[in-house]
Amino acid sequence: MGRILIIGAGGVGNVAVKKCAQIPEVFGEIMLASRTLGKCEKIRDEIREKYGREIKVAKVDADNVSELVKLIDGFKPDIVVNVALPYQDLVIMEACLQTGVHYLDTANYEAPDEAKFEYKQQWAYHERFKEKGIMAILGCGFDPGVSNIFCAYAQKHLFDEIKTIDIVDCNAGSHGKGFATNFNPEINLREFLHNGKYWKDGKWVETPPILSTDCVHFPFDYPIAGPKESYLIWHEEMESLVKHIKGLERIRFWMTFSENYLNYFRVLHSVGLTRIDEVDYNGCKIVPIKFLKALLPDPGTLGTNYSGKTVIGCVMDGIKGGQPKKIFIYNVCDHTECYNEVQAQAVSYTAGVPPIIGAMMVITGVWKGAGVFNVEQLDPDEFMDALNKYGLPWVIENFKGEVPQ
Ligand code: NDP
């Protein structure tokens, strides 16, 4: 039986810990640590009541290596799962190196003062993790995460060569609020301020950001959800997939946004509330986007009246046995069912279950190695089986729809 330390008691952390509590045969000892102890205690109490299990909780500042080292040395986990914020990735990796414990996260590193994300800083840890004989598994949420695993599975079983990948992400749910983000508002809004970017014929091509009138979008016909306007954005898994999917000619990422979301976002941006630099307010320094985060609904509380579904998957085009082949592999997740299971909406659920499956792969010895890995570098088969077993079933269909060429 394994010991798992989960850092971050937000929307995603709540799902991750409750999922662990449902799998005592793998996760014998569970600790949840976060900045605000009260949030950990609330989740602990819900787990005690619903599953009759005791988990340990702790307060930790995950920006502080020595605090983390002390916590890890005290609890002695087999793996640390980081579902705090991308700002903490490097610090938690450093603490895992010092204590010789495996590391896993769901979002790549970002510096608070620069709205930019890339794997460079985390990949730079490869040799140190290798020397220490431990694994760092990067981007093991849904997208990145399951989206990468879908590609690895398709490369292994469904194609001789994959030529194009279009990752499509649709939230066709309704939370009933005027404006809210489905994961941490600061991280969410920073992400969508970027230019779009996709990869074609060995080169990255930039496109305007979603707030621009020139941004690239098209109506993708999602199963169950139907046609939804999908916007071309930059998303981190493309950076690793172009390295690990052989023969790939093009990869793009599309996400749906409602007109309502875009209108609110435009206004918030135009009045300066998405700024990430400090401004002076009556002699006090504030960062507008952090202030905005404090005003917006906590994504962890959105589940109560959320209805509808998420549909996320990969359209792939390639060759099998000398014949052209097009498939769509995807998951559909229902907001209300997630709430009934773990008191969370489907975006937290789809992001919170995969890191637990990843941790399970490490604890049970299915994923072995030393160094820093993106999930598509690891064997997808048992992970795919576990998705079906633990609440994120997938479907593979011949793709008959259209994506822009
Ligand atoms: P939340 O803001 O709801 O939760 C983050 C948690 O981390 C909070 O409990 C917060 O503490 C805690 N935290 C922040 N800073 C520190 C710190 N310095 N020390 C200790 N704890 C800290 O975010 P979400 O749960 O929505 O998202 C969590 C992560 O999941 C993010 O990195 C996000 O990018 C990622 N994600 C990945 C997805 C995927 O599919 N790959 C999809 C969705 C999200 P406090 O409660 O005190 O604020």
C-alpha cells in the first residue's frame, strides 16, 4: 500500500484526495497539505463522513523548499502530487530531489511576474532526477495529461504514423453565474491572454489571442454537446507532443468559450483588471489579477448548481496498414454526476482524477524510470484501463467530421 502527499486543497485537490480515499488498496496513507489549513480540514472531515477514512492534513508554504522538505521527511510519501499552482512547480521538484521522492504535477511552470509557460525549466531537472533515481511526471491532468495519453495510445495501437492532431476541449456546462472560471481564475485568465500558437511542418505558427477580433475559430461538432465555436489557443502539451509523436506534421489545440465569457473577459482586460504587475492603490501595492481572483467565485464551489457536460478529446489523422485513417478519441464528463460523487464540477474532476491514476501507476510499479517525463513517454495501456475504471471512460470513433485544413 502506498503513501501519497497531495499539495493544494483547491478545486482539483479536493477531487484528487477524495478519489484516493476511494482506492484504499493503492493509497494506504494520504496526506493533504496546503496554504490554508482550514480547507484541508474541511476535505478531511468530508472524507471521514463519506468514506470512513482518516487522512492526515498539514499547513505548508509550497514556495518554501525547507518547509516542504520537513513535511516530506516527516510523512515519507512514495510520491508528491502537486495540484497547487504552476508557480510552485520548481520549488516542489527541488524538495522532491532533496528527499528522494517521486514528483507529479498537472500544469507546467510559470513565473508569477511573466505570463508565459513552457517546459524548459522543468526539463532542465532531468539529469538531477535521473541521478537520484526518481521520476518527475509532468502534466498529468486532463489536458495536458489524458490528451497526451490518448496520443501515446493511438501511436502504440491505432496508427503506423500520426500526421495531424487536433485537441478539442469543450465545456458545454452552465454554472449559473454571470462570470466564473472553472479553475484558478488567475491562472485561467493569464493562460488565455497569450497569442494562439500551433505547429505545422516543423515550425511554430502564431495566431492572435482569443480577445482579438482576428483570432482563429470554427464550429466543431462535439458528440453530445453539438456544434460549439472552438478557438485556437496555445496549450502546453503541444510542446512535448511534437517531440514524442513520430512523424507529426501538424498539431493544434481548440477550446470553446461562450460569447458571455469572452465579453466579460474583454471588459476586465480593457479596464486593466487582468494586469499581472503591481499597481499603487492608496499607498498599497496590489496586483490587479490577484485582486480580481479574490472577487471571482472560487472554482471549487461552482459544482452546486452546475449542469451539462465537458467533452475533451483528440482528432487524429494518419496511416494504418497503408490506408488513411481518422479517429476521434474522447471523454464525456457530467457536471452533476461529479458533484454527486465528490462535490466538484467536471473541470476539477477531469483534472483531479488523472494525477491520482498517474500516482497509482508509479506506486504499483507500472511506470518506472528515473528522470523527468511527460506522460506520453510512459506506457499508456494500464492508465487507459484505469480511466475507464475510475470515472473518466473514453470512446474511440472513426472521425467523420471536419476540422479546418
Ligand atoms: P485552486 O486555486 O482552486 O487551488 C490551488 C490550491 O493551491 C489552493 O488550495 C491554494 O491555497 C494552494 N496554494 C497556492 N499557493 C500555495 C502555496 N504557496 N503553498 C501551499 N498551497 C498553495 O486551483 P485549482 O484547483 O483550480 O487548480 C490547481 C492546479 O491544477 C493549477 O495548477 C491548475 O493550472 C491545474 N489544472 C490543470 C488542469 C489539467 O487538465 N491539466 C485543468 C485544471 C487545472 P489557498 O486555498 O490558500 O488559496
